[in-house]
Amino acid sequence: ISTLVYLKEFWVHNNPIIEIPPCIEGCIKLEVFDIRYTKVKSLPPNIASLKKLVELDWRNTPLEKILFEENKIKAGDIIGLKSIYSTIHARDEQKEILKEYLTGTHFLKEADKPNIEILIA
């Protein structure tokens, strides 16, 4: 999907799909996304990064009930959806950074840099 950078409309309604892959963010020109009558329960947090997305139809999906019950977002409220998902995406990025620091992973990345022994000396 991520290679479809010029895709403007994506209609997957009435299909038994259960998730939207994170690589959807590669569809940077996507304007209309129809997932009605699917089994989708959530969207990847990076859905908010699709700047041109102006219509996302999630009616008659498990996602519709979840978004309304948890966030009071009605089907078709693309602004509310993007707001929630941009917050989730930012939080996930911060969690990943914190995890790297807590596990020391960022030190390992630094240690792999060329000429690190010069920096240490």
C-alpha cells in the first residue's frame, strides 16, 4: 500500500478486513478512505499524518462504536478523529523514546557510530 503515493481514493468497504496497516501513511495524496462494513476496530496512529485526507467513512464498523464510546467522536468527524490519533501517535513516539533511554538502546546506537573511540578518549 505504501507505494501507492498517488492514490486519492481507497474503497475497501464490504470486505472482511480487520486492520489497516501502518504503511497507509505512505499514501500521502489520499483524500477519501471508505472502510464501511468492515471489521476494523482501530486505525494506526499515523492515520493523522495524512494531510490530504478529508473523508474517512467508518460507519458500520466496530471502530464506530469504540470511537463514540471512548471519545464521543461520531462517524464522519474527520477533525475529531485526526485530533485523537495525532495525540496517540505523539504519545507512542514519546513512549518509544523513553523505552530506548530506559533500556539503554540509545547508548548502543551511539556505540555503533564510526570513530566512537575518539569521542570516548
